[in-house]
Amino acid sequence: MHNLPALISDLALILGTAGIVTLLFKRLNQPVVLGYLVAGFLIGPKVGLVGTVTSTEGVQLWADIGVIFLLFALGLEFSFKKLFRVGGSASFTALFEIGVMTLIGFTTGKLLGWDLMDCLFLGGILAISSTSISMRTIEEMGFKNMKFVSIVMGVLVIEDLVAVLLLVFLTSIALTREFAGTDMLLSFLKLAFYLSLWFVVGIFWLPTALKRSQKFLNEETTLVVAVGLCFAMVVFAVKVGFSAALGAFITGSILAETIEGERIHHLVNPIKNLFSAVFFISVGMLIDPDVISSHWQVILLLSVLVILGKTLGVTVGALLSGQTLRSSLQTGMSLSQIGEFSFIIATVGVGFKVVRPELYPLAVSVSVVTAFTTPFMIRLADTVYQVLEKKMPASMIASLDSYSMFSSAVGAHKESRDQVRAYIFKIFLNAVIVIGVFLLMARVTLPYMLNHQVEEGSAKFLTLTATLILSSPFLWALAFGRTKQFDNLLAEEHRKTSDYVFLISRITVAVGLVLAMVAQFVPLGWALGITAWMAIVVGYVLSTKLRTVYMWFENRFLSNLAEDAHKPASKMQRQELAPWDAHLTEFKVPAEATYVGIPLASLSIRERFGVTVALIERGRLKIMAPGRDVLLMPFDTLFVIGNDDQLAKFKDFIEQVSDTTTAESELEEYTLDKYLVDDQSEFLNKSIRESGLREKTHGLVVGIEREGKRILNPDSAEVIKPGDLLWIVGDRRLR
């Protein structure tokens, strides 16, 4: 290779600079993402302090791949079950804060005299907090087991999902160059339809396929299959009018539900780290010092708005959702930054040339400022709470506590609401499947047959027949499918009228879908007749058989959705214990812990720390409500209940390990060495047992060389002779 491609030399410059800068940032306990941005800034065309890239197109290609892998890995961490477990409190908090920050961003843009597009993109940029910066900062500061962290994680999950939706909407706006409410509504419905369809098909097919192929999947084939599925979905998403990032995210979310989900995440993570590093470095390359110097007032203004707006928005949202003042304030001050999704949103606007070019470096600059302030905000949360507690009237604090207790009590009696929600969700998913079957047959199968010289009438007849057959089980479920829990709920509450309303509305929807589908293939008169015929067949003639077929599909789907086969044991439900400020968290017992092998009674955990060990997971074994005689063993996972202060003290205890420094230094002296037996040796003519070598060396004689012969692992009765070369594993300091 005489002529080195520019892309390779560019990568050498990019990754070499990034390596040095990120090592420095790690030493300073700063997020690595900031190091990537600084590295890009140093080699960017506007600065070029240590050289600059020559092939910006090649770097941009790698950056685009980086976005795909970044969203793919985020989907693997996301999973649909995690969304279901987030809960109403975190969901309400996230949506409330996103609405507040979007409004603040849009209004600020208007006050600055910016165009509509600039204001819309600014609102999106300021709305999404940084998952990597906030969670890494919390972990590095040792706050991971505190109560507010679970709320932070839930808010971040919802924000990441909303960010993907924002990315889709803003991309649509950038392509059409206009903001139309009707078009946006249609785009939203289209997005909801495809998300639901991908969810159903993916959960039904992928976990089962990977489970059956598990014996053929090594690390190489697993990685190739996963990345292949990711890019296939990326291509499909772009084909149907969505972004590549959405396709990658959905694939990761579905794969996270499979038996290979954790393994795929482990394999993809290094690739994601590499490509996402190139993406963030490419972001830093676009930072223009001139823009920063000329717009420093705007940067300062936006940074203040992010810090104060997010703190206030999240805190108020969490309070309204029923959290305590302390947890709400800690959550708000932990999320007072913007990050990676803000860069991606800004990239879309600048790439499509619908926003001012300086919006991108402004977003990056605000992210850098707020990332540096995040650790200080988290540390100040308790101080600010204590000040507020002293300054606020006692009656107001009592009212907030009462509201929190009331919200928890209401949340404990939400079974009826959950049953209605599950019932409606089931109807919606069946409708999505029916429409999906129709679209597949009408837009793929029918054109394929027509392109292969099949007569139009015959092609439509065959396609319509196949459509009705394939959709029949789901049409039956849409019209007549029930859930026992929902039936029991109606029976308990004596709501027969509601039952009839639900039944009639569902049958109407099913009949309407059939009529709409059939009318695409035949005239309206024929469509009415076929619809009536389908109603008789689905409702009466084949009802039992269709129910059997549908129940097979549903059981397979629910089995895949509920299965945590890629995890050794399912985790306990983490529910708040109102009215106390307590929660359930988990700790891992280190292998070198000083308390390993000691019964719980001797450790006096409840008496010393005020916490309760509710469960011990030991591999696949679960010890519920462990007794006083249960021993703690290495790598046990303890599920402990307590408040933040109690859990912080317990964390210091549970993480203590024996002093390994002495052991390591002793290990350096404990080695394999040799000893030549001469005529003056004290061990001469003694057996190995009689010589006392074991006691003096704290080791063993593992070999003897005698007259050119070797005796491996000699018997302890072997007599030591002159000229023997002894091989001893022991302490060299004693010889």
C-alpha cells in the first residue's frame, strides 16, 4: 500500500488525539464524551492545533455509522419491558419537563429574533438530558443506590424515546421545509403504527428464532447476525420514510428481549464505543471559536436556561407525580444538562440547511458548560433541600408530604386502570396486525404478481383471499377476544352496559377494517357482500378454530415478552414504601469481603444500619426473607430496604474488602525457586517430611533433579541426597 488512503491517516489523527485527550479527562474525572468533543475541536478545520483531517466526507460516513451504533446500543439497553416498568411517575415527570423545556427553547428563539425552524430545533435541543453524562456522574459520585436515581433512570428512558420521536418529526420538518399540523398528526399515527407492528412481529419472531439457533451462535455469528438485522431495519426504516436512527433503535429494543440480548450488547459495545467516538469527535470538529466568541452571551443565556429550566421543570413534574420534595429536587438537579441527542438533533438541522449554522456549535458549547456543572449540581441538591426546608413554611412541607402519601396510596389501587389499559392495548395491537397484513399483501405481494405477468383479476382475487385468511384470527380477537381479568373486573363492578359498549365498538372497528381492505381490491358492492360473509365466518362458523389459532399466537408472544431467559433471575419489583422515604435497592457482595461466611445474626445489619435484607440471590437460588443463620457468600446479590442515609452507610459496609496490598506483596515473594543441596546442607540425607522444608518455606517441594533425571511431585518419604536440585514453591525470603 504505497499510497495511504486519506481516511486511514485521518483516523490515525482522530483516534490518536482522542486517546490522549480522553485519558486526561478520565484523570480529571470528567465525562469521556467531553474529551471527544475537545479532541474534535483541536483537530477541526477551524483550529487545526495538532493537524486536521483531509477527507471530511469519509469522517462523516463513519460518524453516520456511529449514530446508528449509538442508537442500536441504546435500544439494547432500553428494551420494551424497561419502558413498561418505568411507571407513571417517571413518565409524567419526563413529559412535563420536555414540554417545559421545548416551550422555553421555542420562546427564547423567538425573543432572539430567530426563524420558526431555528426555534423548533432549539426547543428540541434543550429538551433532552444526557444519559451518559448524568448516569456516569451519579455512578462516579457514589449515589447510584439512592432513591432518586431510580426516578432519574426512568425519566432518561422516556426522554430517550421522546428524543427518537423528536428526531423523526424534526427530520420530516427539515425535508418538507414546513410545519403543518395535519401532516404532523399523520406522521405521528404512521410512526405509532410502524412502531407497534415492529414490536409485535419482532417480539413474536426474533426471541424464538434466536432460541432455536442458540447452539449455532458463537460470538462471531451472534455479532454478524445482530449487526445484519440492525442495518436491514435501518434500510427498511428509511424506505418507509423514517430515519436510520429509528430503525437502529427499534432493532436494539427488540433484540434486548431475546435470549441473546445481553450477549449482543456485550459484543456490540466495543464497536459502538469506537464509532460513537468518531461521531462525537466529528461533532467537536464543527465547533467554531469565532462563533463562540461572538455568541458567548447566547451560550451563557442558554446554559442558564438549561440549568434552571430543567431543575425547575423536573422538580415540579416529580412533585406533581407524587414524589417527595427531596427526591424531586435531587432528580431535577441531576438532569440539568443536554448531551448526545442534542448534538444529533442539531446535526439534522444543519445538515438539511434549515437552521442557522451557528446553532450547532451553540448546542455543543451549552452541552460542555452544563456537563461541567452537573457534578456540582448533584452535590448541591441536599444543601438546597435543607435550605428550602428551613425557609419554606412548615404547613407547605406537610402538604407536600401528604400529597406524596396520597399519590402512593392511589398508585397502590390502580388495578382497574391497568386492566382497562391492557384491554385497549390488546385491541390496538390486533388492529395493527390486521392493517400490517393488508399493507404487506397490497403493496408487496400484489405488485410482485402483476410484475410477473399474472392477470390483474386473478392477482387481486388471490391477494384478497390470502389477506382475509391471514388476518382472520386477529379479526376474531379484535371483535370478540377477551381477557379473564377484564371480564372479572366488569363482573365485580356490575358493568354490563360497559361490556356491551366495548363489544359493539370492537365489532364495528373489525367490520370497518374488513370493508376498507376489501374495497381496495373489488367494487364497493362486492366489498359489502364479502364483509358480511367474513362477519358470519369469523363470528360464528370458524369462531372456535380461529380462537385456537389466535391463542397460539398470543401465548407465543406473551411467553417471549415475559421471558427473562438472558438473565439468571428476575429482579424484585421496586415499589416505593409510602409513607416512608424508603426504597429497595441491590448490592453485590465482593469476593474479598471481610464478612463473607458470617451469619446475618452476627453481622447485626438491622441493628447497625437500620436496613432489612429482604432477598438474597445466589446464582439461580433465591433466599426469600433470609433467616438469622444464613451466611453471606461471595457474589451474593442482596436486595435491601432502607432510606437514603441508611443505605449509604450500608453501602460503605458492604463494599469493604480485606486489605489485599499485603497479600499481593507476599504473593510477589511466593514463587517457584530452586535449591542446590551440597555437602553442608542441613537437609542432607533427610526425607522431605523430616527436613522441615514445608514449615521453613511455607511451600512444597514439587520437583527433584538428580543425576540427569527428574522426579516430578516427589513423595514426602523421598530422601534428599548430595547434588540434588530441589524445585520449591514457597517463600523466597525464608531461604
